[in-house]
Amino acid sequence: MTGTSNIVMDAVRAADPDRYLCALYAPADKRDALLALYAFNAEVASVRDRIHEPLPGEVRLQWWRDVIMAGAETGHPTADALRAAIAANDLPKTAFENMLEARIFDLYDDPMPSRTDLEGYCGETAAALIQLAAMVLDAAEAPRFAELAGRAGCAQAITGLLLLLPLHRRRGQCYVPADILAAAGTTPEEFVKGDGGPAAERAVAAMIALAREHLSAFEKGASALPASLRPAFLPLALTRAYLGKMERPGRSPLLGTAALSTLRRHWLLLRLAMRGWTPL
């Protein structure tokens, strides 16, 4: 393993430990490319954490866009590893462009307009990442499971947004769609600044139900996944467990972030990596 590979691996392990563990179940010759994808995703997902105003964030996202489109070496470990992964696996650069475009939403405090907009955001981010990982693992089989990747990405991303709910509320961000909030009897402003009353709990319950709807649709088709693509979808083993934790009494995402022990995460991933998803 090269020094650059070690830097990228360490970056994923620190920023996205769940995907890091999943990458370890991929064949050795595929791991560097997967880790490059996951390191890139961690970088662009965390731009908001490193800025005070949106404009520098947009500049950073544009830098990534330029790097990907030019394909030139930069000296940035993650950027160079991503460039190599794109070239070696013939990954579509438009998918990265769409991902970066979607990430502009993260830089601002505008509320998510609707469920359709939320699912579109999930599709361009988490679902696209799953599909790109699938292309790295098995380019011939991956296109057959693009729709399944869409369902998986929505389930995973909505669950991730629920895990980050306390952070987003402190920042004044609202990823819960306005139409879901209206149906629950609240508004984006009240949801972010309020004390988490019954209306906020109803909105969170609707988000959990939406994540479960996508997870159920994914699981119905997941038994058809070939073993070669399994590592790309492994994070879904943890999605179900996170949702289960959130639904326990007194464990609302409004109150804090649900966590899984390292031992349980390892066990869930090992079990699915070995046997895959059984038919529902």
C-alpha cells in the first residue's frame, strides 16, 4: 500500500468509520478505489463544517469539480486517488458533478422544500455513491441494480440525516421536507428553533417511516444482489439497526444521536457480508 493510500484510508477511517468497515469486505484490488470514493464523499459532505460563509464552500466544491473534469494530478492525496479511481474504472464524471451540485444545498440554511426534493438530494449523494462503488466492484453487473441503489441510498441518507439532526438544528439547517413538517403541524422555523414538541416528534416519525419505506423496497430486491456487489450495499446492514435504535422509547433523534457499539457494527456487517440478504 502506498503512502497516499494510507493517508486516504486513515481519512475514511476517521471521517466515515461505517463505510471504512464496509470497504474492508471488498476484494483487496478494489479497496483503494472504494476508499478514494468514500474519502471524496467525506470531504464534500463536511465542507459546511469548515466554513463560516457559503461562498468559500462553493469555491471549494468548484475546486473539486475542476479537479475531476481536468483529471490532472494535484498533490492532494484524496483528489489524486479519486482521479486514479475514475480513470481506472471509467466512472462517469457527470455523477460527481451532480453530487457536487447537490452538496451546495448543505452550505445554506434554506429548508428542504418537499419529499421529492429530499429524495432527489439522496439520489445524487448517497445513492450515486453506492452506484459508483458498485461500478468499481463489478462494472458488468452494476447497471442492473441502479434502481436498487436508489432505494438503498434514500434509506441510508435519510437515516444519516436523522443521526445528524441535533447538529443540523443547532446550525439552523432543516432537511426535513416542508410538506412533511406541514402535515405534522409545524414549520421549518419552528422545527429548528423549537423545543421538540409533539409536532416535531410527528415529523421525525414521518422521516423514520420514509427511511423504512425505502429500506423495505431495497430489501425486497436485495436477495438478487450478486456477491460481487455486496460490499457497496453493506452500509444498509447498519441502517436498519440505527432506525431500530431511534424508534425505542426515549431515543428520539431530537434528543441525541443513536449509536451502535463497535462490536455490533462488526457483527452486522460480517453476517451480511457472508450470507447476503435473504428473500423477504
